Amino acid sequence: MSILKELEMELKKIIKEAGYEVENLSLEPSNRRDLGEYQLNDAMQLAKKYKENPRTIAEKIVKELEKYKKLADVNIAGPGFINFSLSEDYTYEIVNKMHEDIFSNIDKKDSKKIIIDYGGANVAKTLHVGHLRSANIGEALKRLAKLVGYNVIGDAHLGDYGRPLGFVIKEIKDMYPKLPYFDENYKGEFSKIELPISNEDLEKLYPLASQKAKENEEYLEEGRIITAKIQNHERGYYDLWKKIVDISKKEIQKIYNDLNVNFEIWNGESDEMEYFEKLKEIYEKSGVLKESAGAKIIEIAKEDDKAPMPPLLFIKSNGSASYETTDLATILERKINYNPDEIWYVVDARQSLHFEQIFRAARKVNLVDENVNLEHIGFGTMNGKDGKPFKTRDGGVMNLNHLIDLVYQETYKKITNESIAEDEKKDIAKKVAIAALKYADLLPFRETDYIFEVEKFSDLEGKTGPYLLYSTIRMNSLLEKSKDIKIRKANKFKGKEEKEIILNLLNLPLSIEKSLATKSLNEIAEYIYKLTSSYNTFYAENKILTEKDKELQESWLVLTEVVYKLNNILLDVLGITIPEKM
């Protein structure tokens, strides 16, 4: 149980001793720091319940609170607002408890299994800047949920089943018609055939083939036929498809690894379609499928809809499954194999209608239990300085690798320590670049469109990832230099700078709770910046290594270690790796 929650429980008991029952007592930092560090407004609510003057109630409560050694400067403002600060001895207790167990100030949740769908990369297609947000937000949410005790499973949910891959294979067939994959009489093993296509080639073929399909009806039809052959596991075409998926998947994994994004499941849409027949049986038995121009649809509109809700296309007129059906099959697969309590979809906010259709169609036949939460966690766009989606100079969608390299070039220039070897410098610059990207992406509320400026977010000063890394590395350096000093406990502080750090430490559970409630990491990103800044203010005011008062020095080092440990935990939640030096 967090320190703040323990304090709330103790305050509830004290208020009860004063003669009053408080149901939900929640401590929030005071906006009037001249009156106190925290404020209790419960006298107002108690006045309605007990039919007494709120000021009278506040006076009775304050009389009991003044006996409580953890509080100081207890006072009443206005009609009954109770203000107080934390006593000096209690601040030592707080720091020492966190020093002994840094996780003691994190509230754990009841056991719950959550699947987070936050990949969505398309096989054979270049990952662009839009993929950053899904992977980055999803990974951080997964790590945060794990921190509070949830059992969380991340699924890449690769796009490997659609028609575009049929077009890619059509293009390969035109380029290399003599490949054994296209020879009906070939009886050998396809696994031993070396494909003369790299991932870079696939990324070029994907848009080329898609454009040809738009312009040439004959090409489009052949692409459809090849797609059907893949989905029917026809020898040759299916084997080539598997090899393309394997080539592309390795590159996708490499980029996600660079971003510190890790999935527990690497399923593609093709894996989920193994459940298509079972899914179709469920919907056919339920009687909700309707014929429409040769296709089968599901009506999902409700009487209270304020906007038109189109039906969900379940089976196309050619008999193939729709994109929506794939997502329904995925829900069924997840229920059978994992039985989750919740499924979160971290996908662009512009897909909100799609997920509303999916969730309604799933509920229509009780595809999951009614208490299973299905949630679309949408996000806005990363924009350039012009306020428009981040693009290359020629106007195309920016390649994610290109964006990472742009930031890397900027961070590389800022590492001026001549004692660092070139290879190490490159490694550090890469980690700092990833930190710059990830922190800038998580800092705004997830639904907000934001402007990414390479120079601004790569700076070592200000609200940036590099600033947090540099500060945390400096804390570690201080602790390393003082490792001969015995660090046991804090029992002496001297100024408001230390108190500010301690108050920020106490507020950690509030930030975690808000981030979980909104499914957005901006609260955590703001919190770690505020905590780090408060420590840096303290650090600038005090010469820790040369302090002659050993009791004070020891207390400062304990406080430093607590902030350092917490920064490590929270930067890891954000998916940021800390280099040893900068």
C-alpha cells in the first residue's frame, strides 16, 4: 500500500475519533502552499450529513489532528477547509521506507489479465512515423500495467493476410516468372529456395504493386486470385507468402527492438483466421447475419445513436472474410487461448468507427463475457513544424527509420565528451535519440496532435528525454563517487528543497492512478520531469560530496538514491534505456 494511502486510512480513523465517518477520503496536494501542503475538504460534506456547521466540524477534527505526530501546522481556512503539512520526523520515515523498498509507494491492483493490441505493422510495408505512436504508447501502457500488478500480454497483430500481399506476389511473379514457387510441377522443398528479394525490395514493391492494382483491372483481378491462393494454402504461393512474412517480420522486429518495444505474441491476421469457421458458425447460429447484395452483414445500429452506424461487413460477396471479420476472429482466439479480463486496442483515433462496429458485433453474440472490457485507446498524430502530419521533404510519409536517424544525428552532435570512444559514442547517441523520441511522444495527452521538433526534443535542457537521462546519470555518478560513505538512513534535512522532493515522491501513486484511468502516459511523463527538476534544484543548492555534517550528508545521499531508483523505474515504464554516461 502506498504511503499516501496509508496516511489517508489513518486520517479516516482520526476523523472517526472526532465523531464523524468519512467514506472516501482522498488527499490532494494543496493549491495554497502558504496554508499547508495538503488540504481536507471533508467538513463541507460532513456538514450536510450531520446537519452541523462545517466550521464546527473542522474545529473538532483539527483538535484530534493536532495530536497526530505525522502532521504539522494544522489550521482551518474559510468555512471549514483543513490545511496541514507533514512533520519533519514523518519526512524521514517516508524517505527511509522508500529507500528500504522503492516499490512500497506503489499501490498494487487486484489480479487482472489484459491483452494489449498495439502493433499493427503491415508485412512487406515500410514502418512510418504513425507506427511510432501505437508501439510507443502501447508498450508504455503495458509496462505501467505490469508495474501495478496486472498480468499483461502485448500482441503485435501483424497485417499479413490482406490483398496487398497478393499484389506483391503478383509483382514478384512478373519479375521472376521462373521461380519454382510458380511452377505447378515443382516437387522439391521450397524452404531450400533462396528468394532474390530483400526486405528493402519488398518495401519498394508494396507501393508499386498497390498503384498498379489501382490503374489496371486485369492486374487487380490477378492479385485477387493470388490472394485467394494464399488464403487457401495453395502450394507454392502459400510457401512464397510465408517466406515474405519471415523476411519482413525480422526487419519489423529489429525496428521495434530499437524502440525498446517487445511483444509477447507475434501473431498475424492469418493466425486468427484459423478461427474463422468457428466464428462463422457462432454468427450463423445466432441468426444475426443478413444477406446484402451477395454479402453477409450484421446490423449494429441502436435506437439512441446520434449518428448513422453502418452495418458490419462480415463476409464479402466473393465469399472472403472482411477486415472486420479478422478482428472478430482475433477476439474469439484471445478468449479461447487467454480468457482475458480486458482487451485494449492502441490504434489511431481515426479508427474509432471501426472499433465501435467490432465491439457491437462482438456483444451481439456474446463473443466474450459481458464483463470483459473491450476498449479502443485512440491517439492523435505526430506533426511537423507546419502543423501537418510529419512527412519527408518530398511530401511522402516519413519512414520510421529515417525519423530515428534524424534524431540520432542531432543527439550525436550533442555528445561532446572527448573521453568517450567512437563506438560507445554512437551507442549512447542512439539511446539518447530513442529517449528523445519516446518522451516527446508520451508527454502530450495521447489524443492530442503534437508538433515534433528534432532540435527542441533532443536538447539537454527543458522538458526532454535527454534532460531526464543526463540528470539520472548524474545522480548515479554522485552515488558512485560516494560509495565509500555508509548510506543507512535519513534523519536530518535542512531546507525546503528536500521537502519539495519528498512531496513529489509522495504524489507518485496519484500520477500512476491518473495515467491508468486515462490510458495516457502524460501524467507519468510530467511527474518524472517534476521530480527530477526538484532534485536538480536541490542538487544546485548543496555541495553533497564536500558536506562536513556527516549526518546531513548521509541523509542527502539516501534521498538521492531514492530519486535515482524511482527514475530508473519510471524511465523503464516509458521504455527508455539509461546509458552509463553521456
